[in-house]
Amino acid sequence: MDRRVLSLNQYTVKPWSLEAAVAACVARDVPSIAVWRDKLAELGTARTAHLLRASGVRASSVCRGGFFPHPSPGERARRIDDTRRAIDEAAALGAPTLVLVCGPPAGQPFADARAQVAEGIAACAADAQRAGVRLGIEPLHPMMVTERSIIATLGEANDLAASIGSPAVGVVVDVYHVFWDVRVLDEIARAGERIAGFHLSDWRTPNGGDVTAQRAMIGDGCIELGTLARAVAAAGYRDDIEIEILNEAAWAGDLDRWLDTAVARYAAIA
Amino acid sequence: MDRRVLSLNQYTVKPWSLEAAVAACVARDVPSIAVWRDKLAELGTARTAHLLRASGVRASSVCRGGFFPHPSPGERARRIDDTRRAIDEAAALGAPTLVLVCGPPAGQPFADARAQVAEGIAACAADAQRAGVRLGIEPLHPMMVTERSIIATLGEANDLAASIGSPAVGVVVDVYHVFWDVRVLDEIARAGERIAGFHLSDWRTPNGGDVTAQRAMIGDGCIELGTLARAVAAAGYRDDIEIEILNEAAWAGDLDRWLDTAVARYAAIA
């Protein structure tokens, strides 16, 4: 695959600082990085923007806003405000996309949680449009419904984006979350220009530990990566493609080697 | 919920023999049992049929046929033959349903595996109809795609059953596998008379061990059991409702107490 649109999602090398992750991109001719907000907060937005400019590394996305559902209206408002701050941070870094992890039901009926997600995104859409940032609704694997996201299929994300109807609301296609779905190719085609991100890793069934951090190295699992990449390209997506391999075992090991392998496997996807 | 349609899926008490499981049903006024084929093979079909008649306990289903996808045509034929034997066993027990666990891709492209599932079910449909047994396509949680089933949503199971178009091909609604799906209520309504089984347990995210055997006790998780039960009833389903809680920790503990709790929790679903 095309190295010119390769981005390192920095949680692939989560233990590293933003400076170290950017340096690793420069060292490997990786032209883009996806920035997580905890790392951004450590360095500060202004210094991060300066670091990226000075390094010639662009920001593909900021991760993340969202976590909208909550029983308390005050807490829901706080989370919408937090997502608005994340929009400003993405704009400051020149990142075209703010990834939305929509949040679990938080003990509420699922229908209520879904309505709160829709309300939360709608409340932020105009801010995103003004800032020139797209909100990317990322459906997460149905396994993570109580950890991370009541939005669990690309079809649901497409429906949600369509119902909000703002050009600033798109969807993110992460292969780990959607590969299993018989409808995934149809929903990628349907998403079309709405696709605001494409993330790569691989699937091996989690077996102990944190269910959100057991993604496999590209090529070590069962995901039909080439098929999905061709579908996303056919849908018109031309922007950065993120390597995003959250893996707690890898984080405890040799991350330079992990990243070298990921970059080589990315190049080999056909 | 109605005790008159309560069935014990015997893997809820997997370490027990069929005789012990049937005795546990009699002791608790549970009128029905779902029989697994490994247990059936231990006792033999004729003796099992006699045991059920003598005990006054009916069979709600036999579990399971399927596992259709395989790269070898000979092996695929063998699995179809095995499913035909399972149909005969279900008929011998008077079980109205043979549950189909359709099988993982077995290293093949997902589209090929899905086609092999469709071919396998179609090959068995006439046998099932002659035997008076319904094949229940059970979509399994997307988490289990590499362990158990390429068929991962109720929508996909409904499409598959509709495309085969036999009155002997239905779908099984197991709450553990489908609860997360924004479309689940619509697909239950769409399934209508096609519903050939309804299974209860609860969801807590697996965290180590066998991903297929970490279902939670009814009421200990996040599944909207009452909502799903009402939807299945509204779709016209009036047959047995199985308690099917595969849990490896419970299997190592006090199964009488586990079963007592399950029966009490079943009764309390509202």
C-alpha cells in the first residue's frame, strides 16, 4: 500500500511520548501521525503543533471525542464541551478528523444511550464545521459495547451520520471493528465521501486482559485487509491510513521492532 | 416468565450426564431440556428417548449441526452427513429444532465460507422437512467468528433462511449473541414464525479463558432480557425458552445452586 498516506496512530506505540512517536515517524519516513489527547495534554497543543510543523509530519486525526451517554444531563453537557475542546485541538494541529468513540450505555437502556449519542454529535456538528474538522463516528466491535461504544456497526454509524446530515459528520472504518460484518463492503460503499478515516490492525480473539488492547499485528490475524482497503479506495477515500494496533503485550516489549514490522506489513498489503 | 415453556439447555450444567440433567429438570418442574449431541452419544439415542418419555421431560432442541465451511469438498460432505444424522437424532427425541452453529471460515475467504454455509443448509433442508425438524440458524456473537460462526447477525441469518426458502429452515435468537445489535428488534419482528428457538443468558465481557464459555447468569449482565422476550413473543414465538449459560467458572462450582439461581432469575424476567 501507498507509503505516502501512511499514518502512525500513536497508541500503536502507546508508552512513547509524542516527541518519541514523531521522531519514530521521521526516522521511518512515515508522513503522518494520529495524536491521542492524553499525549497531547502532556506536551500541550501549541508545542505539539510546532513539533509537527518542524518535523514535517502531519496529523491524520485526533483521538478522541465522544463518550456521550450518561444518566446525568450535566455530565452529558460536560462531555459535549469536552468534545468541542477536542475539535479545537484537532483544528490547531491541522488534523482533518476528530475520531468519536461514542461511549457505552452507562447503565441506561440501549435506546436512550443511542439517542444521547445522536444528540451529542448533533450538538458538536456546527462547531466542527466552523473549525474545518470532521467528526468521524467510529463503530467499535460489538464485543466492546459495555466498555467503549454502543455504536457497533458501520451501518449504524452511516445511519447516524445521515440522520444528522452535516458535512462535518463522517464515519471511521477501523478494520478490527467491522471486518466480521457481512454488510461491511456494502456499508463502505454507502459511506463513500463520508469516510473520514481508515485504520488497520488484525483480529485474533482476545483471551484475557483488556479487551480493548489485544489487537493483532497486521497480517497475524484473519482480517481481509486487501479486500477492505480496495473497498475504501473504491468508495473514494484518498486520505491517510492509520496503523492502529493497540496491544498491551506489544507495549511491554520492543516497540521499535513492533513498529518496523507494522510498517513493513502495511507496505505488503495487496 | 412462563415456567411452562422453560427449558434447561444442558450445557448450563455441562459436567452432568444426561440422566443427571433430566433428573434436575424433574426435581425443579422444568418441563423441557435441550440436548447436546456429545451427551446424547454417551447415553445413546434410543435410551435417551426412553428416559425423556419416562421422565415426562420434552426435548426443546438438539445442539448442534453445522460447521459447514471447510476447504476440502470431502470434509464439507462429511459435515453435511453429520448434520443429517443430527436431524435424525432430533426427530427420534421429538425435538422440534436442530440448532445450527454454522462454523468459522476455516482459513478461507469469508465470502466462500458464507457460500458453503448456504450450500450446507440447503443440502439438509429437505431431510429436515421430511423428519419434521426445523433447522435453526443461530447467529453467534461477532467475537466468535474465528471460533464458531461466520454467521454473526440475526439479519444475516434471516437473509440466509429467506434465500433457502424452506419451511424447515428457521433462526434461533440467543440473546447473548444478538443483544448489542441496533437492528435486533426489527430482525426479531422480521423473523416472525421463522423463530425456532429463544435462548437466555447475560453479557459480561469475556476476560480470559474460553471466549465461548463465559456467559453471565441471567440478570448479572447488561442484556435487556425483558425487551427481547417481549419482542420474540410479539413475533409469534410460543415454544420453549432455553436457559443456556455456558460458563466455565460455574461448571467448576456448585451446579445445583447455579441452576436454582437461573430458574429463579428466569421467573423474575419482566
